[in-house]
Amino acid sequence: MMVSLALDSAALAETYDRVSDRQFNHGKLLIEDLQVSQGERVLDVGCGTGRLGAHVAELVGPSGEVVGVDPLPLRVALANSKRGSSFRATVGRAEDLSQFADGSFDVVFLNSVLHWLPEKLGPLREARRVLKRGGRLGISSAAKERPHEVERVLEDVLSSLGLNRTAEASGSTPHKVTSDELTSLLVQAGFPQPKLQIRTFTDHFTDTDDVMAFNLASSFGNFLSNFAPADAERVRAALEAELERRRAPEGIRLQRHLIFAAARADG
Ligand SMILES: C[S@@+](CC[C@H](N)C(=O)[O-])C[C@H]1O[C@@H](n2cnc3c(N)ncnc32)[C@H](O)[C@@H]1O
């Protein structure tokens, strides 16, 4: 599918800021892997509403700096509206980091962003360019070899309804890579010997509306956006039946699997 950057709204941006504990929590693991320390200069590519960036700003302290870029102006505005944070966000895209000088960052990270990018090599080369020699890159991304459980459920629902679309083409992590593909892209982009692992997370949702709201806000309006309203309603109803079968005492239980990659820029 074509990912649209024109479907975001103030309501979706605010919802994302509220419901993105999942991205925030796995993002903190990514930052731990990168061992970000005081005084470092960090670039957060696809920073969204800036929750993780603000956390990293605390780690680098007043002698460091965290800059975020994101193509969605409403999310950038929300990120910048948070007081008391030394994190600053600007509108921009992973494909074009020309607003930043060569070799100007110690750390670059993309948390839950890579699977939104139709082409990866350009953005990874840009990350390499803005990093210092030996600088660290961290990525968390949906894994093509192990899709999120909600995507597999959606896949079954779409085929049972006879809707000729894949879950990937319905705005749920549309541009995933496998671990092998990501390893090879990283090597090509100037990050020799990347370290990759898949981590699994178990989420609980109150109900189907909670699942829908999370996916809609996380996809900045793309989730199921390519269906006519009547078909989207059929998908939602069928999804609800499947999701309710996964209800545990804590809520609807769904697993997510993410590739975590960490690499150093070559010298
Ligand atoms: C699921 S959100 C993750 C936001 C944030 N990194 C976090 O951890 O909460 C995905 C983000 O990727 C951004 N994105 C989409 N296309 C992008 C691109 N071409 N370059 C940079 N960011 C992009 C979206 O605007 C959105 O904010």
C-alpha cells in the first residue's frame, strides 16, 4: 500500500501520545541497548509525539542534546509543546536528513519507524552520514518473518470475508523486513556487524475499540483506510469475534514481535 501522511489529525496525534506506552516501553529497551550517556548528541528519526525523545533528553542531560524529526507536523507540534524537556523536534523525513551535518551525532535511533518506510537503504545511508565514526544506530521494527498477532488475525478475517487484500496492504506495519534483509541493508549502508534479535511482547487490550484506536493512532490514520466504510465495518465486526476469543482475565491478549538492531557506523 501507499502509506499516506495526509490522514493524521490532532485527535489521532493526541490519542497516540496517550496510548503509545507500548512503543515507549520497547523504545526504552532499545535506548538501554544503545547505552546512551550524559553529554551525547542524539537524533530520534520518526520521533512522533516525542515521549521517547523526552526520556532520552533526561539521559543525556543538559550537556547533551536530543533532536527529533518526523513528517507529521501535528505530532511535531505536540512533541514541542511539552514543557521542561530539552528535546526539540522538527518536521522532516528519514529519507532526507540534509538539515543535519555529516558526523554530527553520537547516536541515531528509529523506534517503530522502519516498517513505515517504503525504501530503507536511503534512510540508513542518511543515518550513517549524520553519525560520527563509531557512532551507534538503534532500530526497532516489525519483523516480516514473525508478524504481530493482530496482523495474522486480520489476515484470517480478510480472507474469511473474501476481501482480496492482505493485512500488510491494510495499513498495519506495511513495509516490514526480515532480520536477514535488515542485516544486509545495514551492512550496505556502512554498519558492519550489526547485532539483531527478536523480542516478543504481550499486550492486553480492553476491547476491540481499544485495539482499533491503538492501530489507527499508531498508523496515523492508515489502518483499514483503504476500505469503503461498509467493508471496514464488516472487518471490524469479524475482528471483534476473533479478538474476543483471545480474551484473558487482563483483557484481549495479543503478542507483538519486534526486531531490535544495534550497529556501529564504520570508520
Ligand atoms: C508508530 S510511530 C512511532 C513514533 C515514535 N518513534 C515512538 O516511538 O513513539 C511511527 C512514526 O513514523 C513516522 N514516519 C512515517 N514515515 C516516515 C518517514 N518517511 N520518515 C520519518 N518518519 C516517518 C510517523 O510520522 C510516526 O510518527
